[in-house]
Amino acid sequence: MINLPEDKLKELLLQAGIINAETFSVIQIEANRKRQNLSDLLVSQGIVNREYLLVLIAQFLGVERVNLSIAKVDEAVLNLLPEDVARRRKVIVFGKEPDGRFKVAMDDPSDLETIDFLTLKLQGRIKPFLATEEDLNRGFILYGKKLTQDFKTVLEESVRESLKAKARGDKVGEEDLPIVAVVDNLLSYAISSRASDAHFEILDDSVLVRFRIDGILHEIIRMPKEIHPAVIARIKILASLRVDEHRAPQDGRFRYKLGGASVDIRVSILPTFYGEKVVMRLLTGSQKPLSLADLGVLETDVHVIEEATKKTYGMVLACGPTGSGKTTTLYSLLNMLNKPEVNIITIEDPIEYDMRYVNQVQVNNAAGITFASGLRSVLRQDPNIVMVGEIRDGETANIAVQAALTGHLVLSSIHTNDAPTSIPRFIDMGVPPFLISAVLNTVIAQRLVRKVHLNCIESYEPDASVIAAISRELTLAGVDPKSVKLPKTFYRGKGCSGCNYLGFVGRVGIYEVLNVTESIRKLIMGEEFSLDTLRNQAQKEGMMSMFEDGLRKVERGITTIEEVMRVIRE
């Protein structure tokens, strides 16, 4: 977000009645300590809504605010400015005014040097608009459409060149130029497609490339099996792995630059029946801890979670399957708790985001640093808050519980289907029920659903089969369907060029927040403890199931009912 002079930002917020001078000064000091953008911190602390703040800033600068997820982008005009220039200058040329001025989305519309540059480059006058980093990234994705069109042609040409070189008897290895082009094109296309993971799989007759986009795997291309060894060797070189090792799993990482953006790439190589399989996790360098509201947590649940984290002891858990956003939620909580008066230490595998003033420890099995052994060492470092990336065994669970009992606030994640199931999971790991009831503050269960693309959103009335399916899901969640008011209008994305005709762009969480009250503690310790009893009591006290939370987001046009049902059944 644009960095307004702090005195001007203060003046704006005071005039709007959003904040008082003392609170602003406290946030200002905190932003300087963490070296965070003051505007970003105001949003993540829940002081001001991001979109409202952007409107205020745009008014102050005398420009309009543009949201490129909604605004129509003229691709002919977009391509007048090369992608590398657009990324370097952080601008998107998205249309033309009737008077001939170019409409330009900028993260800083007050940058006169860039406006003068664009005036000369485009040979026309410029009308600047205020846009966010996320808006600009959506525009950069549209550049990827050209790459999408040319990708197979370029890749097939590189593959043909590699096969010709091999036929001539030339060396086709990690430094072979056509192979370098193959890998570069794969990575560039993955990043432009907003993929979170790129899978490179060897089959009996070909090599299959698949990308995970918004949580769904998509087949991208099949390539000749002959180039597999050379591509694997190239990836190993990039990730500093052993090229001559083919029988043992290997893990590494490297940084890849596309235009002005840098992407950290984690590499996992696994031997399979036909050869080595590669999975590359793409981590954008611009990742930031978001506020709970930005993650999709509704207002009532935000309050419950914030109250739980105000305690100086106990445990807050995030639970769900792999890839459900648990780590992102934990980072958001850490960002809220990161204050001068507390010592925060984390044990992570891997460290996905560098947080200033948080002491982060990487699990390293070769050096003897596991979650359990690392946690023991951490507790000798006088911490106030400890974050354990994952509780996966009885030893780690018991040490974490002891830490929560002895005056530490412990944040962690655990693999369970929903919030109430975390209690029997702890019991299964050997933690006595009376200790579980003593330490648990809150359990947050979550899934990620794809967001409807606002540029092609449409409403419709659900048919009887959809209503019947909703009633069945509510019953399975232990909720009386008659007690839930169903939305009369549902929403979906028709599909357009901006979302690659999928109808979705991005993801948001659906949540189930179990507040461990005194009555819940007594149930956990009771001899006749059961999941049904626990769930019924929690729902009486206001816990909303993930499916109900999803329905609320369906009603607001954030996601579709089909998406909610898909992730609930995972």
C-alpha cells in the first residue's frame, strides 16, 4: 500500500473519526519497530478497513481508486507497455478515456517521474488511478495470457531442440540451453498462472506437468519421456541438490526472478517406479501476515480469537488438512502478538515468512532439531509466546501442554477434520483429558474455498436438489436445517478471460471456532465425554460449523455453494 507521509495519514484518519491521536502514536511506534508499512499495520490490527483506507488515500491524492478484479481491462491497451516495464514501474495500463488519456493503475499515483516516463513511452497523456499490489498482480496475470497462448509452442520448440541435440550425440544435461529454456518456461508459466505448486511427474510413456491453482490441480502439458533426466538435472542444479543421487528423496530451494518479482521455490524430489518426481512450491516474496478479517474470519469469531490470544498462558490451535491455510492463520496471530514486551520464539518446518522481532527456528533432523527437541530448548530461552509449526506426536504434544501450563501462550497446528476432533486427537497422543481442559483456549478449524471472480459474477436461484443437499450437510454437521435461514439468491462466476474461464480468482477461509468455556472444560474431563455432546454444547454456546460459515460467505457472494461442499467433504 502507498506510503503517505505519516502526518498526512494521521490527519486523514482523525478527520474521518477512525482513530484518536494517542492510538495512532502507539501504532506508529509499533510500525517503526517492526519496519512495517504503517498503513498495512493499521489494517492488520483491525483499526481501519483496507478498502475504506484506499478510498480516503485516493481522495487525498485527487485520483480515483481502481479495483482490477472488477474493472474491465483492455488487453490491446495493456500490451502497449511491455510486461517487464510494467512490473519494474509497478503500473498497469488498463484502458483509455474518451478524451484519449491512458488509464493507468499505480501503487503510487503521486510518482511524477513514472507518469512523465509513461507519457513519453505511450506517446499520450496519463490519467493515474490508485491500485494495490494485489490489483497490479491481477493485471500482471493478464500478461500471462500471451504466455499461455505461446507457452506450448515455445516449450515444444525447446523440447524438439533438446531431442535433436540428443540425436546428434550432443550432451543434453543441466547446462544444455534448450533444457534451460524448458525449465524457465515452465516456471514463468506457473508464476503467471498463480500456481502454488508445480508437479513434474514421470509416467511410463511421457512426462506430465500439472499446476495447482487455487487448490485444484490442472494438467498443463505432456512432454516426451526422453527429456526427463535432463530436466531433473537442471532443477537439481538450481536447488543445489546432488545430481548423481537418484534413489533417495531430496529437498532444496532456490530463488527465481520473473520481471521485477522474486519467487522462493521449495523443491521436493521423490523416487517413483518410473523415475524421479519433482514438486515445486512457489512462495511469492511479497507475502505478508494478513488480519483475521482479511483471511475471511467473520466478526463474532474474530472477537473470540482475539480474547483467547490476550491470555498470557494456554494454547490456541489451528486445525485442518494439509494446505488448508493453518500456517497463514498462525502467522496472522503472531503479527497481532508481536510487541516489545513479549519474547516470541517459533519452531517451524519450513520457515515460510520472515518476521522481525520473532526468533524463528528451522527444524533440522540432521542436526537433531525436531519439534520436540527444539521445543525443549526454546523453553530455556525465557519465551512469553511459543509457536510450534505442527504437533504430530505424543512427545511434542506433552511438552507443548506443559509449556502452556507454565505461563506460556502456545500457538500450534494439528491435523484434524474439525475443531471438536482435536480433543480426542490429543487424548490419542497420550495427553490426559484434565490437562487438555486446563490448557486449551481456542481451536480454529479451517478450509480454503475459491473466491468468485467479481468481474464475471452472476446471481441465480438454487433448485430443489441444491436445497436438499444443503439440508443433508447441515444435518451431518449436527445442525437442525430448520434453524438455519438459507439464502434465496446464490452467486457464481460465469467465467471470463480474467479468471481463465474458471469463474474463480483467489481463495478465502471458512472457519469453525471452538471457544473452550468452563462448561466445555467440564465436558472434556467428564467420564462420559463424546464428540456429539461436545459439539452440541459448543453450538449452544454460539459455535458455527464450517459449513454454516461457508453458507454465510455464499450469501455474501464470496464463494459458491459447490465450493463449500467440495472442501467440507475433503
